[in-house]
Amino acid sequence: MRTYLIEPQTIFVPYLRRVLSSAGFDVVATSQGVDGGDISAHDPAAIFVDVDYLERGGPTALCRIRDAARSARLIAFSESSDATFAATCVISGADAVFSKSDGEEKLLRALRQAVAST
């Protein structure tokens, strides 16, 4: 699945690329922030975004991403495990929200299920 990765902390990009690849996602581009034009130009089937450290982050960023890629699966990744925050992310356009505290194995299982359901 053609995937656009948004990770503001570049130190985590290699790790996330590996995890996404292990789950069947093909990362075709990475960015440290939300660039609607770049997202549209890459025409990804999925967008994986760490919403914690984005300028104008969280749900606001998800709305901007959703505007740039209406049909892509939008996956939010956050330190928060708060159900209200997750619901706000979904309302803002996320198809799935994962907490960093869930751990890599749970994330991999969920990502693989997301790929299988497309």
C-alpha cells in the first residue's frame, strides 16, 4: 500500500519505515510536517502521521491532511491513549488512531489488519 509518512522527529523515521514495511505498507515519501501539495503529488493510499509534534498538530493537522487526500486511509499515531482524543482524531478525519504506549506488536497487528481490509 503506497504510504506517505509524516514524522516531525526525523530520528524515528527509520524505525517507522521498518514497522510500516513489516506490516505491508510501502513508504513512498516522508515529511516532517503537513504539506498538502506534496501529499497530493504522491497520491498515497495511506498516510501514517505522528500527531504529537506537528506545528498546528493533532486534530487540526488531520483536517488539513484529509483535505489533501480525501480517499487515503489516514492513520494517526500519538502518545495519548485518551479515548476523547482518539474520538476527536476520528472526527477530524483519521480512519484509525494508535497509541505509542500500545507497543510495536499491537501496532503491527492492527496495521496488518488495516492492509488486509483494503
